Amino acid sequence: MADVSLLPRTFYEREPSEVAPALLGKLLIRKLRKKILVGRIVEVEAYLGNADPAAHAYAGMTARNAVLFGPAGHAYVYFIYGMYYCLNFSCEPKGMAGCVLLRAIEPISGLEEMARLRRVPLKGAPGRLTGGPGKLCQALDITRSAINGVDVTQPDSPLQVADDGLDPREIVATPRIGIRKAADLPLRFLLKGHHCVSGR
DNA sequence: ACTCGGATTCTCT
DNA sequence: GAGAATCCGAGTA
């Protein structure tokens, strides 16, 4: 893994529908006390802020979604269904409060620690480890208290995104998963045929 | 292969 | 007090 560069803030200062597919193939890096966990982003969803009824920011700023109304390139972590967290990155344009939801990664490094955090056996399909928004947060120890509001463009941040030069082969767009409103928009992006995307 | 429901708690009305 | 950008196991087939 030579030539790995941190994604700059300008990367996030675009429309979510542009940032989302651009994140595919990038490396998600989680720094813990002693260990470093790495995964490759293989599935994301764009949320268009005040232009998108399915977005958390649609109804305006609250204590929960305040991060989305700040500068781009920050982590928005929310708690859902009583037991899971989901990870997003804030985007521009400013005031629009758009974001990108990370739905699945391919585990690259630190698989043992990920399996321990997930409480599943190490052997088995990698998609079982990080193939879903709730799963990847559990595998990388991402919680609202630890990660929400973190600037992912900083070298000393516990959560970062980097480019290692990989050019994704084929990207496909589909409707988003698990939402009631605006359920028809093709804002879910994934690496075609990848074995770590969410679902069965 | 598919459908169904339970777990569990934060957030906003 | 309702509903939620989920996951997993059980049941049926």
C-alpha cells in the first residue's frame, strides 16, 4: 500500500450525489488506541439535505443533525433502531446540509479486531463483518460519542478517508434502502458484483 | 430462497 | 408516544 493520500476538504465540497460515487474504492481508516482498522468503501448513499424528504436535515437543524449544517468533511453519526449506529460524511453546498451514508466496506486490515468488536467468528464471509451500515460501525467501533463531529480530513483524526490510487471498475446506481420518502431516487451507489455490499 | 418479527433506545412531535 | 437511513434468527418450502 504505497502512495496513500488523505482526501482533502475540497473533495467533500461538492453535491452529495457527486461525492457519493467518488468515495467508492477509497480507504476508510479507523485509528484506535493501539490498532488501525482499514476497509475499502464499496457501497454508499447520497442524501440531499433540504432538497431531500428522506434526509435527516430536511426538516431543519436539530441537536442530532447539527454537524450536517457545519463545514464539509465531518462525520455525522446517528443512533438507529435501538442498537445500531450509522456513519455519514457532511458535504456542500453550505446550507444545503447534504451528506453521504456509508453502507458497506470491504475489510482490508485489522480483521481480527473487527470480528471481536462484531462478536462474530473471524472465519466466514467478509460481507458478514462490514456489509451493512450498522455492521461497519460496530466493526470499526464507531459511536456517536466517539466519532460524531470528527473532521475526517485531519491527519490526527481517529477517522480518515484516503485514496490509494485504485480506480473502481464498475459503479452502479440503485434506489436507496430502508426509507419511506423519496424511495425511488437512484442515489445508492455500489461497486457492481462486490461480495461485501449489504443485503442477502 | 423467502418472509416475518423481536431486539432496544434515541429523537422529535 | 410513535417511529426509525438495521440486523439476525426462526419459520416455512
